[in-house]
Amino acid sequence: MSILIDNIGELVTNEPDQGEGLLGIRRDVAVVIEGDRIAWIGPSAQKPPADSRIDAHQRAVLPGFVDSHAHLVFAGDRAAEFGARMAGEPYTGGGIRTTMAATRAASDDELLGNASRLVDEARRQGTTTIEIKSGYGLNVADEARSLRVAGQLTTETTFLGAHVVPAGSEPDAYVDLVRGEMLDACAPYAKWIDVFCERGAFDGDQTRAILEAGAKKGLFLRVHANQLTEGPGVRLAVELDAASADHCTHLSDADIAALSGSNTVATLLPGAEFSTRSPYPDARRMIDAGVTVALATDCNPGSSYTSSMPFCIALAVRDMRMTPAEAVHAATAGGARALRRDDIGRLRPGARADLTVLDAPSHLHLAYRPGVPLISTVLHNGVPQ
Ligand code: NIG
Ligand code: FE
């Protein structure tokens, strides 16, 4: 089964040697998809025949968004906490325990239903790959079940037993549980392991112990680092070759130096700063220092209840001084790097056929027309959604 998309006004390839600028933009081109892969990209005038056709009407076609950071397995919401915050209360992360209680009390079907509703919501906004973390179970059975739910929706599953220490547990005993019995129960369902390295959550030594135990079990590493305060998270992520250090809101010069030239992506989550009314990370300083940057939603019921990558792109452009091209690149190719994937986040023959047709002539419109639903068609694995 082949599909021809023709009459493309602007194709974002993320292959700088194939087109203009960082996004490798090509114009007046056509794309042919065979099965779940891109088979051909070339001038519209030379398009080969295919079984079916999508006319892009001179609009923009982009790689599907790669949302490399989301917490979708939970029950309940924390709208009241958000309301209180907008009236002046600070965000502390303490609400994680509220969501833990609701999550433990929910049935498997409720957890799967809520998470798949959010995956569908993200898909309608152009997301074709989404990472999903556990982290609201915080005991052996509920963390393992959260990962079984996540695994029904994505291959990018992350064990986040080290989200906070649940009330009533002694911190060192909980760290031992996470890197022992809980890891044993969760590793079969997880690709990644993550730790919330932060004052009030897990310190540098605890984070290192948990990540090293996960790596020994064959999991790959990512870290919630430097979200609320400067701390050891970012440097630890780089030292342990984590794929990504996420948040990066409070960075020292040494953190920036460690990230630049490393294999660790800085994943910025502006939805969290928006929803906690906090200062945004200094994306300009990172990019100018040569750090690879990704954008993701951090979708969760506490600090960032958005599934919208276009919203995050608009925030990154307006409030983090990223150019529209940098933000679109970070939301596609950057996310792919943060998941160490080279089959997604770019459009070239052989890549996965994950792409979106915008209801707009250019990628610029994602930031230029904030809040407007501009995703008109989404293909995932070559299948129109
Ligand atoms: O990435 N910071 C830690 N975890 C989430 C927030 C979780 C919550 O508040 O429920 C985050 O922002
Ligand atoms: Fe997070």
C-alpha cells in the first residue's frame, strides 16, 4: 500500500544537507510512503504513481512531533492546586503524593482509559511518538502496573519509581526498594529509568545509586534535573551518559559546559514553567553554547497539564527566545535525539512515515498563530490517523 503526498508548499525534512537552513526545508516537493516508511522525496513534477493520494494544497508538511517527556499514567486531576497557585501559592512537587493516592485507588481500566485519552489528544495535535513514565504508583505493584499500562500505548516506557519518597517511607529504605525489588518488577516493562533529582526528592548520591542499578538491568537513563533549584542532576546525567537531562531551568556555567559537547540532550519543558508561573530555562544560552535542545510537554496533572507540542513551541519562541525553526527542530529532531532514535523526527527515505500536514503554509505559523488548531492530517507509521 503506497501513499503519495503531493503539492507540498514547504517540507520540513530536518536534513540540513537536503534543503534550506536548520530544518532542511524543501519546496514544491512530493513524498511517497510505502508501508510504514518514507520511500521517496522529490520534485512534485517527477512524482511516481501510488495507490492513494493526499493533496497538501501548498501547505506545510513536518515530521510528527516527538514528545520525549510525559507522565500519562495517573488518575484524578489537581485543578484546585493550579487555582491556588495562580492565586500565589508556590509549586513544590508535594502534590505528586495526592496523585499517587488517586492512582493507587484507580482500576487498571481507568488508568488505561485516561492515558489513552491523553495519547489521542496529543496525536490530534501532531504528536506521533510519546514517552510515558510511571511515577504515581510508588510501590512495587502500582509502579509495575503503571508500566504495563504505558506499554500498551508506547514503546518509550520509563520507570520513575524515584519520583518522590511516599509519605510514611524512610528515604534510604525507599531508595533501596526502588533499586531492588521495585526495579526487578518494573524492568521487564521499561526501556528507560528516570529519577527526580531535586531538593525534597532525591539527592545526587541517591540518584546515582538508582540510575546505576537501572543501567545494570539494561535500562537507558534520563534524569529530571535542575527543575526547581541548581543541583547535581545535570552533571550526573552527563557523567552517566543519560540520553536526556530534563527541565534544566536552573543551570550553572559548569552545567552548560558539561552539556555542550556531550551526548546528553537538554529537554526543556516550558509547559511546566507556564503552569507553575516560574522563570523559563535560558534556552538561548544553551543553544549558543552548542547544547542540543529538545522540547517536550511534561504532560502531568500537577506541573503541566498540556498535551500540546504546538503550545510548547509557541512558548519556546515567545518566552525562551528560540527561533521558530529552532523550536520546531527541538520538538521533532531534538525529541528523537532525546530518545536516541534516528528513525523518527526527520523526513528522508527509510525514515518512519510519521508526519503532519499543517493547515498553514509554513512551520512559522505554529508560533505565529498560538492556540489555533493547525494540525490538519497526521500519519503515524504510514497510517492516516
Ligand atoms: O516533571 N518534577 C517532577 N515531576 C513532574 C511533576 C509531577 C507532579 O507535580 O505531579 C514534573 O514537573
Ligand atoms: Fe516530568
